[in-house]
Amino acid sequence: MLNVGKIEEGFVLDHIEAGKSLSIYHHLQLDKLDCTVAIIKNARSNKMGKKDILKVECDIDTLDLDVLAFIDHNITVNVIKDGEIVDKKELVLPKEIKNIIKCRNPRCITSIEQELPHIFVLADEEKEVYRCKYCEEKASDSTTPW
Amino acid sequence: MRHLMNPLDFTVEELDKLFDLADDIATNPTKYTHACEGKKLATCFYEPSTRTRLSFEAAMLNLGGQILGFSDAGSSSASKGESVSDTIRIISCYADICAMRHPKEGAPMVAATRSGIPVINAGDGGHQHPTQTLTDLMTIRALKGRLGNFTIGLCGDLKFGRTVHSLINALVRYPNIRFLFISPPELRVPDYITDMLTEQGVSYSEVIRLEDCMPELDLLYMTRVQRERFFNEEDYVRLKDFYILNRDKMSLAKDDMLVLHPLPRVNEISVEVDDDPRAVYFKQAKYGVYVRMALILTLLEIDI
């Protein structure tokens, strides 16, 4: 069993579906931050069998966690201060996501104008449906990730 | 500053006001002949269109304004690789309002976000064609005297037809409308539309034979099966003549039923129907000019 130590301030993202931690690492742009990050893959989990965990030691206002809810709203977000969990954040589907997924509609303007941000808007909260802001194509599981 | 991207951008009350203005223009055209003097409309058409472009140009000329623009992407800077965002910034320096048609869906919306002048979506791929919907609503209101309390049959290509989808979305906001969707199974209306109707408690039925529902209809909206929407020529050939409205079918309809069509018609309405007083698709084109005149005045915030 591998042991990764506590962090003093930051986040512990728990219950990440096994194998998804690296994608979340990139979506949260952790590669651009100068802070300690622990990526734990395939940790044993009673609930999930296997899971990934991310520990990020940073100021708690640094990260935009909206994107997490879009990727997987079952992720547990523990906020850590002075080495203790001080808050558990509930993930809420963001109203809009930018450059997280690409529109796959070949007739969409984003297919020819390269500099345009790929923006998806939450069209149906209950059914968790996002649509491209420009062409209204529905985002699906096969939508190209960024 | 406002733009028009989608027919639902205007509330029902705002549409009423727009149609009142269009009615007044139709009744008193001379009152508006100098309304846009000194103003210029840019028609930026990245794909060919006859009716829509000429209708916009006629609308601006009727208002005493001037027009400039291009009628295909080949004669614009798009052929040199210029983005829509850059083009509209330039057009904003030359004109006061812009009507844009583009084969890529969402292009007019991109233009609107970068533009210094109002932008009207004059059709973006298979996505939206709001001024056609305004024309359809205006025609129904003018000739039926109401928007609501009727049974409308939509016939032909209900799968790919953007005018049909836009019209349904616009009509559900009015009371007591029943939809009859008449199409071959391959071209039936998409599920997201029937789901929306069910969710909103709007009554609809799907039928295959036009003859079966003709007597029930107050309005019949015919559409063309569009070759450009098919990947397979064989499917197009098989489905293109599925519905042909002729005199025999018209004899089954009510005396005050109206036939609309966004045009161009190929052969889905036999020419023998043209002289029937219930065939109003050519009048529709005239209402299209009045509604575009009203739209230009509204977006330019010109009061007469």
C-alpha cells in the first residue's frame, strides 16, 4: 500500500473514476501551477472497487472547479486548511463550459474558425444536456474532448 | 443594440408589435419611403440565395435606404481566408445593419458578438432561418386573422427542414394549436421536437398519407425534399416525389384552408394548385418584404 502524506492547504479530489485523474489534471490546468500535486491512480475503494485521487496543495481560490461537475459530478471535493478537512464542496453543473469539449458538428462555424472558443451551454439541467452555443449540437459521450 | 439570430429572440409581445408595424407598412407604404434615408444595409451572403437576399434588398430600398454586399463566398474575402469575426468588423465600418447568410451554423452569432451594428441571421446551414419564420407567422396572422386556435399540417421533409423546426418552435408559444406531421417514416420530425411538444402538452399526430388529414386542416405548410441534405442520391430520388399536392387533394380541404410553402417549390405542389385562392405561397413572399422592413426599422430603432 502506497502512502501519500497530508497536505496543509488545498484540495483532495476523491472518488474520481479510475483512469480519469490525468484528464482532470489537464482540465484543471494543474500543469500550469507551481504547486505540489499528487496523482493517485487505481486506489482501492470499498464503494467503487478502484478509484483515482488527486491531492493539490494550493490556495483554495486558485482552482475553477466548475469543470469537475461537467466531467463527473460524483467526485468528492474536500477543502483542506491546516491539514484538516474544513469543507466538502457540492458540485453543481456549470451553466457554460469553455474549451472543455469540441463541437463535433462538421457544419458548425467552430469547424472552420480555429480561434473561436468551443462553448457549450447547459440546455437541460435535469437531463444534463449541454448544447453548442453556436450550432446547438448536443454534446454526447462521443464529443471530442479538448 | 439588438440582433436577430433565432425567432425566439423576440417575445410574443415583441412579435405582435413587429407584425403591427409590418401591417401598417403594407397599408401605408408611402409613409415609410424615406424612413431609412442615409442608412445602408450590407447583405453578406456566403452561399447563394435568391429570395432571401432580394427580399432584404427590396425591404431596404422600399425604406429609402441603400444596399451593398456580396452574394457568394467566392466574391468575398472569405475566399482569401478571412474570418467572419474580421469581416463583420470591417462591414460595421461601411454599413448600419447587416443581413448574413452562411453555410456554417452559428456564423451569424459569431458575427453578432464582434459587430458594431445589428446583425440579422439570414440563414445558417441547417440551423436557423428566423426571417422565414417571421414571414410565415406574418402570413398566417394577416390571412387567418389570428395566431392560435388552429390545426396545422406540416408536410414533406420534417427531418431536415429548418423552416419547419423554427415554425414549430415559434407556434408552440400561441394557444390551442394542433400539429399534424405528414411525412414518410424516413423524414419524420426529430424526437427532440416531439419530446418538447409532449412536455409542453401540445397536441400532435404523425400521419403518412396527406389525403387522410386534409379535411381537418386550417393550414397546410408544404416543404421541399432538399437534395443537398442527403448523402445518398438513391434516398433522395426515392423520397422526393412522396407528396405532390394537386387539385384532387385540394378538393378534400376546407374552403378557408391556406397552403403555405417557404419556396422554392420543385414539384411538391402541382402548378394547377397555383390559381386556387387558398394557395398563398406567392403572397407569402410579399409579406416577407413587409416583415423584413419592419425588422430593419425595429433593429435600427427608427420610429415613424
